[in-house]
Amino acid sequence: MKFRKIFSCICLLVLILCGCQTAQTSDSKSQLVKTDNDEGSQFFTMMYCSTDSFNPYKSKSRVNQLINLLLYDPLVKLDSTFSPVNIIANSVKVEGKTCIVKIKDIKFSDGSAVKAEDVVFSLKVAKASQTKYAQQLAQVVSVSAQDDVTVCITLAKNDPYFANLLDFPIIKTNSDTATDKDNKELPAVGCGRYTVDLTEKTLKANESYHLGAPKIKSISLLNAPDREAVEGYLGTGNISIYYSDLSDGILPSMNGVANIVELNNLVYLGVNTEDVLLKNSNLRYAVSSALNRSDICSTAYYSYATPAKGPYNPVWEDSKGVQTIEEVGNINIAIANLKEIGYNNKDSQGFYVNDSGHRIVLSLLCNSDNTVRLNAAKSIKEQLAAAGIELKIDAVDWNTYTARLAAKQFQLYLAETKIL
């Protein structure tokens, strides 16, 4: 794909790196906002979408995807440093192209035992789904149950970090096809903290949950089919807990306590290395060196972001010591690289020019629908100007933005990707 070719060229132009969650799109560090209701509250509410599925491999709405985290447990979860922590798995051993998973003695919410065949079934459903799990499991060649508690996974290539990708939800075999008497889809059977009662519109505590019965015994569900409904509930304070990844660039207004959650999303500058100017590595180094990533995090992203030192999240232990991008930038290095390509003098406006008096003028493509992206683009423009490089912001709507990317009609573009 053209995107991957472009991305492979811009590791030194990373802007912001921020940490891990389950939804598929996002911007910057997320926040989990909680009202004054505490764990002892008898009335706890969350939003859901009544027209969406509670199947973790079919649900489209953010609210249902988040509720699914309470209904279905995975083999492993990642902690705040992106290290795998066993949940259903008792052990995970990766050697070369083989991964052996041993599972714990755990029961589904219906009382039946979780077996290796359920893990095999779930992995196959996940791999065939249109979710992030399909991407994570793309390198799986085969999976089989060796006995009731042992799963063998064969990979297409060696991957010492494959255990980190085993956070897909485990559902009971074939329970994803169950329907009620009116032929309406029923939630799949999981082994999470809660079960969902569609009739009463509540989540009910799984008293036999393997990590201990939840303190909150019942959670009422309020239908929020669209953004307007979400904003209404937030405005009236009817919601006990709300999660936002700031992907729409809007900082939610809500009373309560905010908790930071690490996201593993990378905001970056993409580069068209076929461009007559940007095919020169000195210019690319000049652009990268001129950027103050810390300043962009604090201004454009309201401090809900972490400066990138490279393409990997800085909280990940294995990345420490191998990423060398400077958080605050270095204008002197930027200027030195400009001089290497013949831009030695400044014009009356402070931009560097060559012997012919021509300054460098670059264009940055970004999505006009996202306020945070626009603010980040403005910060980049100011920082490059301070280094003597002129930048013009080309802000367009989402459809135009994606079409321009596909046609490679850009010099630089501001974008974001999820690191699996």
C-alpha cells in the first residue's frame, strides 16, 4: 500500500505518541470521566446503542464496544507499560513460529467451562471479522486445541511479541448465532464481569466472575444512538461514567473525576518522498529537527499527549534507549541541514533562501473537520517559520483528505495510526 511506503520513510518525523485502548480510532491520550457516583452507589448508568450488536466482533458504536469490555474477557490484557498480563490464559509461550497457550479453570457466565476449543473458535471469528483483531491476528496460519486447556497457534513468521496481540474477546463456541423467539440476535456468552439483560436494559454482575464478583451489582443502560444523545446525557449529568479518546477533537464537558488512560496511537507527519523538494533527506531532517513535539502536545492536545521519541510508545520498556528523536527539537540542526542544500541567507520575512532568492515553501495536508489537528498544524507552521521554512496549511474535509492521500496529491500530511 502507498500508505506503508510513505510511513516507512517518516520515522524521523514523528510528532506525538500516545497509549492503548480498544476502539479503532482516536487522537491523543484519552480520558475516562467519572461523576460523583462511587463504587457503593445503588444507581449507576452507562450509555449504549440499542440498534447495535453486543457481539464484540460485530458492534460498530463506541458505546457498545466499551460495554463489551465488561462482557467478554481476553486471554491477556496489556498493562500501562504494554506488557501482557494473563487473564484467561494461565501461560503464554512463544518460540519461533509457535505459540502455546494454557488456559485457566474458568467458567462462562452460563456456568459452562471455558475450553481450548472456545479459544480456537474465538480466534477464528476474530481473524475473519472486520475489527482491529483481524489485523492483529493476520499472521496466524493455523490454530488448534491440543486438549481442553492447551491451544497451539502457528504463525507465518517469528514474532517474540505475539503474546501482546492476544487481547481478543473469548466467546463460547457458536453462541454468537443465538437468537430470541422473535429471531433477534442475543449477546454472545462471555466470561466477563457482567452479563447484559436486553429486556431490563441493564448490565448484571457476574457473581461467579473468576477475578471476584463486581462491587457494582447493576448498571442501567441509556440509549445513545448518536452524538446528539451523548452530548445530552453528558450535559444533564445522567451518566455515571464516560470514556473519550478525543478522536473528534472535542474535549467533553462533564463534572467529575478524570482518569488518564494510555492510548497506543501515533500522530505523525507523512512525507511524499517523490516530491522534488522532500526527496532530499536534508530537508526532511530540517523539518523534523525544527519541531518542538512537547509544545504541540501541551498546546494542540491539551497535554493529553506524550512527545514521541520514535515510532514506539515511550512507556514501553523495550523501546527505551533506542529512540533518539528530541522532544523539544533543535533549530540549529534544522538550519545546518538547510545550509547543506544551499539555503544560506534569509529574506526580509526571515525565511531561508538559496542563491536565486527562492525560499522553501511546503504544503501540509490535514483534515479540517478535526479542531485538534488544525491546532497541531498551526503549531507546526509556527515552528517551521521559526526555523526559516514556510509552511502553508491545506485544510480539507475528510473525503477530500482521503482522496488526496490515495492520489498522492500532497507534500506533507498530518495523520494518525494505531500501533497494534
